[in-house]
Amino acid sequence: MTRKAITLLPEILRNQIAAGEVVERPASVLKELVENSLDAGAARIDVMLEGGGVARLVVQDDGAGIPPDELALAVTRHATSKLSSVADLFSVSSFGFRGEALPSIASVSQLTLTSRVQDEAEAARIDVDCGTVLSAGPAALASGTRVEMRRLFASTPARLKFLRTEATEAKRCQEALTRMALARPDVAFSLTLGGREIFRLPAGQTLSARLAQFWPPAVLEGLVAFRREHGELSAHGLAGRPSHAQNRADRMLFYVNGRPVQDRLLQRAARDAYKGRILSGEYPQVLLFLDLPPEEVDVNVHPAKLEVRFRDEGQIFALVRLALAPAAEGDVLSDHAAAYGPSGDASGSPSDGYSGGYSGGFASHGGGPTLGAAWTPGAAQNNARPSSFGDKPGMLRAWRSFENPQGAREVPLPLTPPGTQAAGTPEGLPGGRSEGTSEESSAPGAQAFPVSPASAPRALSQGGLEYLGQIADTYLVLRQGGEKLVLVDQHAAHERVILENMRRARTSGNSQPLALPLELTLHPSEAARASELWAELKSCGFALEMSGAERLFVRGVPPSLPAGRAAEFLRDALADRTGSLAELWTLLSCKSAIKAGQPLAQDEALSLLEVWLATPERDFCPHGRPVAVAFGAADLERLFKRR
């Protein structure tokens, strides 16, 4: 290989290499320009996009503006008004400070920069085409700065191949502007896409009011305000209760000194605060603002300033975890003022500090041995009706509910045996539970676990199992061969049964008509989500009809879903807590399954167990939780400290 001499790179090539670090797509251009507007003290920022931001992107503000004699410097690399010494680099308080954004954008597009300082008689303009200044002169502009970019990557067409569709790039631009708008409710923002106004946000909004423009009401109602301070450090914002967790992390937003960041330390601290309260595949909604002295954080570790480095990571981790603890507990902030001590008490590292949650004697067995090879189903068929049913109509109805939830009108079982009712309990609502109660709510901690009345053990058809009874109206107790104690979560087991039947039915689209249609008023984000999920909801059995842009009529529901829960299911789906059809089926199975705290008659419990034993993948519920936990003799000896 012939050796080449070391030479200086041409300036145009240097600019395009720098642009590759800063300008990845239209959203990164938008981010840099809006940050410049915020640094200029703008009170109003208007953004216009065409062609997903590739054909044309305009950012106009009413900020301080740039003097005419500095416009040429503004499009020159490493020229900035935000740093003047090395010391400033370690105490950065502005968004932009590298002096690379405008020249990098100008090197890969056609750029027109127009600005007017308040004291100037008129505005000035400079035109740049792929790094070459074409012209400069006076222009018309009332105040502030207007940056218009056209034909992104015009000089590097190969980079266009790495961009997504126009709709995808426009969505990423909208997400980038949304994140910055949430950090500055005091500033007015607007976004126009292809001549259509997407949103217009007035200045001076509260954080909750601004967030309501982007997140649906079903998510907002679960948010709790939080604030935690320690010396000069402060963590505050809004966070969702555990019951509102979702299966995606796109609603975990973090800001450091007002700067949107993607920081793994903050993500781990937030997940740790909710540990034990949400499932492993779920994520809380978090909008967290971390304020700290500029010298405590290095914002110069990423070319696009998306990542930061903290001087004391342990202190930041502990502060964030403590700040989110009240929301993770699901209670109002004021109720935790005494429980979590003074606001200045935040110290520790990722391995110590606050640790909440239940620590009862059985907690260590949550991941213990589950039912495996010993429970291999035999040749039992799903349509083989257990002999214990006899000819009781109620039991036959219950069996059909288990056997084929999509064909059952009453899902899944009578709440109490016919003719009985718990004392002081409204009819049909055992334990005082209301219809709006969460699926996994359990008996109050002060109440002793209720145990079903004693009766003779009943043998199951396979696995050498005997049914002993129900505890806490939630767990079915079994004995296996006299050697094992087995606990089955009735809700999780029924979830798995229903999901398997849905898989068997696939996308039949069977629907149960409603005598009176349900009417839902949709948030704009929910209406957009409904359009995306329309075909999948129809395949699940929903008969839907839109009236205008914000009214949804439900004229039919899946046969397995009671009409009373159809609205709740749709709200969850349209709040973007689900994604694919499989996830919709999982949510539907959860809504349709029997609940924790619901008493079962012996024959009802037996019918559930028989069908569950013949169900594939029965060891775990659709959410990934274990359905059953088995305790062998050795496990029991360890519990009682016999070994």
C-alpha cells in the first residue's frame, strides 16, 4: 500500500465531518436551532416543516437577535458568544456553546439566516449554500431571528438514504420540539407541518397544563407532583403511580438544568424507585427536572449534548430515587412529608439509601421453583368437562367461561355462590370491592387472610394434585403427591387460559352488539392512536365508529369483555399503553380474567385448574409473572429454619 502524506483537510470537508456529529436528521437541526432561540431569551418560538423537515425547516423567534456585523461569524465554525475562557467550559449554563450548530447545518444544506437586534433600524440577512456564502444584506423582520433551512443533505445525497420516511422524520421533529416545550412552559411554541398547525402553546402555562397538550387524560390522572432537595441539588416534576405503568419507556423524560438528556443513571434511579411495584417489563411515566450547579455536571461529553456526566453519581442516584418514592408508593406528596424525613436528607449510592416495599416472609420465594416437568399435561382435552360439574347450570356457565372466554357472556364466574352474600358487602361485590377497583388490589394489610371453608380435598385429573382450598380469595392451594405445597394465582392462571383461547380464535373479529352504544370523547393523541389501532381493535371484536375528530362510538365489544369494562380497556389502549395486537390481547385477557380478592366455589376453582393444566405455557401469565409457586419439603424446612 502506497503511503500518503499527512495534509490538512479542506475546510469544506472539515465542516461536513463536524456536521456528521451534530446533524443526523431534521430533528437534530430543529433541536439546535430551538436551543439557540432559547439562549437568545425568546418568549415565542414558531417552527414550520415541509417534507418532514428535509425540504424546508424554519425556526423563528423574538429573541435578542444577532447584529449585522456578526452574521458571517455566526456561520463560521468555533465562533460563539457563549464562551470566552477555559473556565467557562466547566460552568456551562447555556444550551449551545460549541459554535458548530449553524455552520454545520449550513455545510449540508441551503441556509438563510435573518436577524434583527432591537436597537437596529432594520434586519440583516446572510445566505449560505453548502458552506459557501452566497450573499448578505438588509432584510425585513420585525424582531428576533429567523433561520430557514432548505434541502438538507443537498451536498451529501448518500446521507439521505439513512433517513426514514417523511412521516417518521416529521414525528421525530415533533417529539424533539415537545421535549423542549415541556422544559419551558413560560415560552410560547407553535408547530406547523405542511401548512397545517399541529399545536400552539401559550406562554406562562403550568407544567401540568402543557403536558395535557401531549399526554392523554388516562395518563395524566395517574401523575403525582414531587420535589426533593439536598443542598444545591433539586429534583422535581411529575411521575405516574405504579398502577399506571406502561410497557414502553417513551414517557420517561429527563432534564438536567433544563436540557433534555438521555442518561442511563437517571433511568436506573427511576426504575429502582419503582422496583417491586411494577413488573419487570413495565415503565413508569416520569417527567423529571434535575437542577444542580453547572460545575457539578459535564455537558460536553456528547457532540449533540444528549448525554451528561455527573461529578457525584451516587448522590444524584439517591436524590432521584428518594424524590420519586412518594409517586412510586402511589400516594399524594403531602402525605409523605413526615414519612420521608426532611427534604435535605439525600445521600448514598446506587447500592444504598431508600428501600421500600413489602418484606414479608414469603417474598424471597417470588422467584422460587415453579411448576415444570412434574405438571406435564397428559392426554386431557380442553373440551373434556370435569366430572365434578354434574348438572348445575351455574357450574356449566362457569366452565364455558373458562373453556371459551370469547363465547361467554358472563365472564368469568358468579361472584358468590347462589343465595349467599358476605355480611356488610353490597350484593355481587365481595369484600366491598367496587367495579373500578384495580385487578390486582388485595385485602387490607390489617385484615387476616380469609381462608375458604374447610372441605375434603378434591383430586385433579392429572399431576397427582389435590385441591385444598382458597386463601385470601386470591390463591388456590394444592398438594402434590404429599411432597409439595403449591400456590396458584387465580387471576394469573385465568389470564393465561383466556389468552390461549384468543390465540386459538386468532382474529375472528366476533363481536357482541351493545343495545346502547358507548360514547367516548377522545384527546387528539387518543384519536391518532385510534386510527393506528383501528384494524387491530376490529379484529379483537370491537365495533367502532368515529363521529367527527374527537367522538368515538362503541357499538360492539368482544364477547369475553363485559360492556362495563370495554370503555376502560379502550382508554388504556388509546392512551398508548399497548402496542401490537399481541399486547392488546394481553390487556384484554387481563381485563376479562377473574380478579384477586374474588371468592371461588370449590367446583369453580377446580374447573379453572383443570383447564389451566391443559393450557400451553401455563407457568407464567401473559405479563411474565409466575402463575404458580411450589414449595417442596426442603423449601418448607428452610422457611421454618430446620436446616
